[in-house]
Amino acid sequence: MNTKNEQFMSDVIAGLSLGQKALPCKYLYDEDGSRLFEAICETSDYYVTRADLAVLDQHLPEMAKLIGEQVHVIEFGSGAGVKTRHLLRALNAPVAYTPIEISASALEASAEALRGHFPKLAIRPLQWDYTQDIPSSVLSVGEPDQRRLVFFPGSTISNFTHTEAAEFLSRIRNMIKAQGDRPDGGLLIGVDLIKAHDILVAAYDDSEGVTRDFNLNLLHRINRELDANFAVDQFRHEARYNTDHNRIEMHLVSQQEQQVRINGHRFEFKDGESIHTENSHKYSVEGFSKLAKESGLKVVKSWVDDQQLFSTHYLECDPGFVD
Ligand code: AVJ
């Protein structure tokens, strides 16, 4: 077994040994999972992607004015999408674009696609796990280094708990704050909003069953990569809204009492017992602004769509913040 699978194995063993069984959501996004996630974004119940784009398209001219000219755009995620293209087109003379993504293939494919659209822009794909620190020199684009705009659309921040989200925002602050000749930069981030529970549950249990397949794919993956014997059809996808934490939780619920063997380890499931596989935290505009403030960022402006489904925020370093 290679090191990558060893890590996967030990995370799975640890997660299934918890009282509430749980698996890290990053393992949902293998090649099949990433393809299924793209398909989720096309379903009629998953409003998130459309609402995100609607907010951007309606307000990009104003956003671009606040962001200013000649920025170095840094995106967390491969940036294959239409949102990146719309942003880059709206900005005034962006100097460089750095998509940061752990999957080399996703990164290269999207960088190549973008080069076709922006032949004169310096596109500098960076293969890196963006939840880990990135040395500042790796991101520098020249002398003097250019002002940075971090772009984090899609409400990917929803996967983080509040503590993780606050740490993540602090790291973004360090990345954009002034250094040498480089002035303070900004952050443009999409955040899904708290709303009626039935809309939320439907978005994570779509009527086409794509989210179900996405969630169950994790068991197929464990069977394939870790020599396990999950009876996948004996598990059911469930999306629950947790009101205490303002989050959707995805679970895989055992449909009977059963045993699963994973590379010599055995795990017991009671009838109805679940594996918690993903969180999607929801925010109010005020709640997100408060979280950002704790991390030394201040919201310059927030925008929401007409139906108040989704929010996009432009933030800058809070000059009054002391770490
Ligand atoms: C990738 C975290 C933005 O929480 O809406 C969607 C993940 N999982 N449907 C979300 C997801 C199932 C998605 N994010």
C-alpha cells in the first residue's frame, strides 16, 4: 500500500472507531466523486452554483471597482469554471492568475482551458493543498510583488467548522496583507445562506439522486482502494439539517445490523447507525462578517441575490486588528 492509501486507511479506521462514525469529507472527492459533484451543480434542487453565479453576474462591475486594477488573482480550487472567467473579464487589467489545487490533472486541464480564453494573462497553476501553509515566495509574481485578490467562490468554506473556517480566514489574511512594496489586498468569497430547512435538505438530497450517488461513492471507493467489503446497497443516503450548528450534515445510514471488514479490521453497524460524511455550514450575512472579524478581516461590502439564497463578500485586512 502506498503512503497516500496508508493515510486514507488510517483516517478510515480512526473515523469508523468513533462513537458517531465519521469520515473526512475530502475523501468524497476522488475522480468519480468530483465528476458527481459537478453533476450535483447541474441539478435543479442544488441552487448553490446558480445563485453564486447570479450574485457575481449582477454585481461584478461594482466588485471590480472595489477590488481595483492590476491585481494578482489567487483562486483556491482549480478554477475550471465559468465564475473565474467572468471575474477575470470584469477586473481591470489583472496581472496574473494562480489557481491552487491538489489534483494535478484538474489543475492542468483548467489552466489549459483558461489560457485559451486569456492568452495574455500570466496563468501560474500551483499544485498544493490549500488547507496547508503556502510559502509567500511561491506566490510572488515579480518586483515589486503585485497586490493580491484571493477568490474563493462556491461556498467551499462551508465544509469547515467555525474554528477551521476562522483559521483558514486568518491564513488568507496573512496571504493578502501588505509585505515589502506590496500593498494590502482583498478576498472575494461566496458563502451560502441560512434559509428554510426544506430548501436546504432538498439541495443535499436532490430528486435526481445525484447527491445520493456522490455520498455512496465513498463506500465504493473504500471497497476498491482499501480492500473492504461494504454492502453498498445496505446503506442509505441522508441529508439532515442540524439547527444547533446551522449546517447540513450528510450521513450514510446502515439499513440493517451488519459487519464490515476493512483490511483485517472489523466494524459493527447497528440498524439505523450512520457514518457522518460531510458538513455544509450555512451563515447569515452578519454571522459571516463576525467570523471574518475574529480573523482580522473586515467586510467592505456584501451582496445577496434577489431570492436571498447566497452571499458574496469582499473583505480587506482590518487595520485595527492585533494578532
Ligand atoms: C463543495 C462544500 C460547496 O456544501 O454545498 C454539495 C459540497 N456536497 N452537495 C456544499 C456538497 C453535497 C458543497 N461544497
